[in-house]
Amino acid sequence: MPSLILCYAAEDEADARELARFLEANLPYDVSLDECRLRPDFDLIEAAERALSADAGRVLLSPASVPKIWKRERWEPVFFKKAADLNTPLAFALLRECRFPELLRRRRFFDLSRDFRQGSREVKQWLLRAEGTAARTADFPELRASIGDWPGVAEDVAPATAFAFAAACAGDFESVHRTSCAGRTAAGILGDIGHSLGLRLPGTVDQNRAAIVRDCASHRRLLILDRLAGSQRELVRFGGKSSLILTADTEAPTVTPLELIGEAFLVAARDDMQCEALIGPATAWTHELLDSDFEAGLRLGWSLLAVLKAAARFAESIEILAAMENAARARNDEMALFKIEWEQSWISEDSDTWGVRILPTAGADTVQLNLFEQFV
């Protein structure tokens, strides 16, 4: 884990500890409070020079920490030249008004003296992106306090509010991810979330969930899960440094026209990249059509499965095959079941090996086959 050192006076320890607590909750940094605390034989310039050995350093300015006389030949080489030579981000945070070189304001400077929490947010935002600070905003004070400033969960948030918050406060997070969950199975929801996070999820539901938990433990994500069923809410409480918004069913969902899905998926020359952007709506339409127009549902399901396999989205492949199997069993369609079960026989839900399963009918001379061999 990267290290961050705070340089501060003993008199400012309460503020330093509060800032450290806030940063550690929001960032993948190990914050040191002991290494560069000032003492009579160890002043702010010496502390800043030592902090350059870390991955990042913060110099907290106050009447108690600043030197009585600022000697440019001492501070300028440390604050600017050595920091640049070592490529260590060194920033300055004003706790209380004091005398310091105005040149510092033109560098990485954060004013915590007027609004400690907003200043802390800007320090966090800069560390998340290592560039500038996000604009101040007074919007969504409750959501900012509950899930923007600290990892947490906000439930039954109006969809419009959730998306507006994500747009206004994106700088509080490493990344923002939205997943449409209406009518989805656990496998599909986790698969969709994992794909958006850039995770490869080849295991069971439990294994895939554990992989997302590990990712959220060290990354400050915002996950917006739209229209998640109440029975599935425990499934997505991943914890860690990430925050979660569960939207309320207070607005009519936006439905992608079936004609648009057909134009993307049910064509001879399919554009898989275009289809990938429509996987969520196509999944919802597949479930609906399997109930209302079985043959059309199967046709869309097979096309969707091909896109999922091409994108190496294993968990969602399981979801679609299970939906088609259930619909085929309800109709006693043996031909459809044979083809579906053949596809399923290549997929393992109880192995952490990608797409590998021993065929149940292979007998003594079993062989391992891999449906996704080209992607391993």
C-alpha cells in the first residue's frame, strides 16, 4: 500500500488525526502521523524533506508549525526541487492563518482554515487523480456526508437524484459504475458489476462476489444499482472503501425499444461492440420474450450469449443459459433443452477454472473441454 506522511506540529495533532482518518477511509494509502511530527530539533523544512521518502507528503501549516523566519535557500530546494527530483507529490494544507511564502499558494495548496471538511475533500480529490482539485459544490449535502465523505450505503434514492449526485460528486470517487438490476439474477448482477470494474469473474456466485469485495476493499468506487430487488440487497453490500446507492422504484424505467435490440443483435453482420453497450436491455428483453414469445426469446438469447462469450463475460453467460433452460423446461421443449444443456456442459459453476467442466456423460475416459478456450 502506498504511504502518505503528514508533517505537523504537536499542537495540531487533533486536526492531523482527523485528516488522516478521513484520507485512510477514502484512499488506498497508509497515512503516517508519527514520522514527521515536529519537535524542537526537527522543524517543518526537515520534516518535509523526510516526507519526500514516502509516496506522497502533506505539510500542514499553522502558527505552531511554520518557522519564525522563512529562509528561501532552505525551503525552496526541499519544497520544489527535491520534490520534483524524487517525483514525490508534496502538497500544503493551511490549518489556521499564519505567515508563509505566497509562492506556496501557486503550488498544490489546500485551505482547510475556512472549511476543514471541504478542504479535506479537495485533498482527497487531488490524491485520487493527482491533478488539481474538483470544484466546490453545496449540492446533495446529505449524500455527500453519508456516502461521499465516507464509505457507506444510501438506500431508496430516487434514480434522478442518484445520477445527478454521481455527476456532481464524481471527483469524490476513483470511478462511478451504474448497473441496471431489474429482473436480473445474482449471477448476472455480479457479472455486470464485475465487468464494469474490469474484473474477470470465472467462478461461482460466491467466488465472484468475493472478488468484488476484494476490489472494493482497496478502491474508492461509487456503485449505483438501479431497481435492485429487496431480496438481493445483502448480496451487494460489498463494504470496503466503496460506496453504494440503491435506487427506489419511484420513476418509470426507461425501456430500450425492442426494435433497437433486434437491429443490434439479430443481424448477420453483428457489431459486438455496439451489442456490448446494450447487454443490460437485451438481457431484460430476453427474459420477457422467453415468457411471451419463446422462439423469439431463444433467438435473442443465443445471439446475446455469443456476445457475452466474445466479451469473456462468464457470469452473465450462466444467467442467460439458466433463463433459457427454465423456459424450455416449462414448455417441455426437448430439442431446445438438448442444445442449452450442451452449452451448459462446457461451463463450470463450481470451479475457479475459467469455463472448464468434465462432461457428465464422458464416462471413464473423461476429458476437459473449454467453451471459452480462445479467451484463456
